[in-house]
Amino acid sequence: MTEFNSKATFISKRFIWSQLGLLLIGLTSLFCNYAHAAALAGNIISNMAVGEYQEEGSTVVQTSRSNLVQTTIIPVYTFTLSADRSVAASAGQRVFFSHELTNTGNSNDRYTLAASNLTGDGFDYSTLAVYLDANRDGVPDGAVITAYSLAAGESVGLLVAGTVPAGTSNAAFGNASLTATSQTNSQAKLNTDRATVSNQAVILLRKSFSLTQANLNDIVTVRLDYENTSAVTSGAVQLTDILLPAQLSYVNDGTENWNGQLLNAATGSNDPAGIDYSVTNNTLTAILSSVPANTSGFIQFKVRVNHSLTGRIPNTVTFNYDHDNNSATAALTSSSNTALLTVKANYALEINALATSASSAPADNLLTAAAVASGADIVFRNYVWNTGNAEDRFNLSVNADNFPLPHQVEFFRADGVTPLLDSNGDSIADTGTLQPGEKLEIVVKVRTPTTFAASSTATYSVFPKAQSLGDTSKSDTVEDRGSL
């Protein structure tokens, strides 16, 4: 007669429920790890169920794992095109409308670009075309373009250019459109631009940075180019540039100038004739007494980069001007192009044995565990820190170890049970995405050999290695030391 073993049945059930519970834990931890940013197409979400159990009559905890299930993120194609523009213009003038195209999907895409005259207005533009404005200075870069490719998350500046017909009457307006169409899924976006003709003064303003990319504390020169495109001298023109202290701060080094003439950032009558220039609380104000017909000029000054994290610093100058030399009529208000400065991505990391800081001190990069008998597991808790200024993920491997053979080294999440898996398809376990300043606690488990017979207690070390995937030249190791 077969004897029913209720204890064995209980253990078996406990094992099954342990698997199911850990499956949920594994899924939760993996999905939470991607919550920081949209997963790129081709990224992998991996999952494995892990269960721990004991055989009846044994105190040895054993582990069982399911097959590895991997889900590959599929491409999603979305984008934005901004924004509708409206400017004043003189008859016969070539005008530029600035736009930004952004790939908000998770995969590379290519876009067809087309500028067209619209109906129901006062005139059509001649030589209507689209140009690249890669450095965001409001000036076309290179030849006419009809298509452009962007990686996921990238954006680019575009300019629609067209010429207002000579002899166009005052107050007439012309409408044009810019259409961007995804070549992958045919999704289309449209912006509408308008220029209104004036027979009075017309002032244009462009802003540019001397660099397109910079690091924290870099000094960058800013240039404001203004132009009166009309045949009428303007009245007073006031420019206002608000610098956000978290991004940029004004550098008062005595080199600020107006068409080469030095300026004084302090308030008061201390500037060359024709301009009143001052900076208060990181806001620049420049008042030009007038801008003669068909002339241009510039103002230059410097700023310091205060933004530490990688990303874009957009900046636009607003201005108003007396277009008809009549103080009884309202001044016209407009703005420059949006100049763009990008803070460079600098990748850095630390792997250590300290939960409270990304210390690289020798004492914080050595972890010593208590001695164990042969065949037992030695468990170490390490911490991978993203010390760079951009999100990153870090591959995990063993740089070196001298434990007796045969042994096994594995990486787990903080629970010591859920294995760290590959999330980017290179077949190497990694941390998943970590934001700047974020850390991931990991468990490094050394399974020592049961066949090793030590005559006396000996000390061994394993050196886990974390390697940046943003910059593979950046890596770090920690020493985990144990005894048998």
C-alpha cells in the first residue's frame, strides 16, 4: 500500500506558490525599472520564475528556475511639429518661420517635409522652401531639404523660407503651411505660418549661442542680431532676455558689447550713445533709441552654464518696438527664434559596498563576509550608482575571482532571489535604466564547491564589475571577500 506523505505534498505546494509569487515579483521589478522612460524599440523585458524549497528531512535550501521568457519592445511611431508662426514683413522681403520637429516615438523614423502656399489670403510667397536650422540660430544651414531622419527622442530645428512679392500692399497677409509626414506610417502634422506686410519699420531679432553643446560651468557667448528690413527708421526698440538661474547665469566680465563698443551691465547712464543696457536679477534689458532703415547690429554677452543634467536649454528673447515713430500708438511685440544649448551627456558610475553614498574610498569598495563551510553560499550586498548626468544602464560581470573551482557567481536583485537579467539584448545581465544619482542594490552570490576540502580557513575574493552602456569605456569594480 502506498503511504500518503502530507508533508511532502505541503512542500510541493509551497514550492509552486513560491514560483507564482516570485514570478509576480520578477515582473513587477522589471516593469518598474522601465518606468523612468519609454522603452526603446528592440529593448528586452526578461522574466524568470524562481522558487526555493527544501527536501523532506534536509536543511539544504535548493533553487529551481523556470525557462526564461523575453518580450521585445515593438516600434511605436509618433512625432510632433511645432508651432504656428506669425511675423511682420516688408514688401519684397524674404521671411523665415522657425519650427521644431521631434520624434516622440521609440524608434528611428524619416519624415517628408513640404512647404506650400495656402488660399484665402492676400498673396503667395515665391521660392517657398524648407531648410535645416541645426544650431538653432534662425539662419538656414545648407541647401533646401525635403526629408529628414530622427532617432527616438531627437528633435531638429526647421526654417520655412519664402519671399513676399514686391509691391504688396500694406496690411496684406500671406499664409503658408509646413507639413511633416512619417515615411513609416504616413502620419502627418501641419503648422500654419503668416506674414503681414507693413509700410512702417519692421524689426527682426535672432539669438544664437557660440556653442551647441556645453558642460556644467562652461562659459558661452550669446549674440543677439537685430535688423530693420524696411525703408523706415524705427523708434525705440527694447530687448528683454530672461535667463533662468537654474540653467544660465549672466557673466559680468566687462566684455559685453554693442557692435564692438563695450557696455556696462550696471543701471544708469553709463553706455554708449544710442543704447541703455543693464542686467538685473539675471534679466538683460537693452533699449535702442532707434534702428535706421535697412541696417543691422548686434549685442554680445556671456553666460555660465548652471544646468548639471544632460538636456536642452532653450532661450528666447522678447522685444517690442515703435514701428511708426508715434508714441500714441501701441508698440509692436515679437520674439526671436528659440536658441538652443545642449548640456553634454557625461557618463560615470560607482560600484561599492556602501548603501548611503557613491563613495570610491578603498574602505567602501571592500566587503568581507563571514566564513562559511564548503558547499554553502556566500552572499554580498553591493550598490551600483549612476554618478553621471544622464540616464544609463550598466552591464554586470565578474572582472576576476580566485574562489576554488568549481564555483558559480550570480547577480540578483536586493531580495537575493530574483536574478538580474539582460534588458538590451547583449546577453549580459544588467541593472536596467538608472537615472542620474540613482542606485541599484544588488546581491552577489557565490556558490562554493561541495567537493572542496580546506585544511584550514582560507580567504578568497571576487571582483564584480559594472560597465556603462552609455560610454563603454567607463567601468568600475568592487572587491567582495569571503572565507572557506
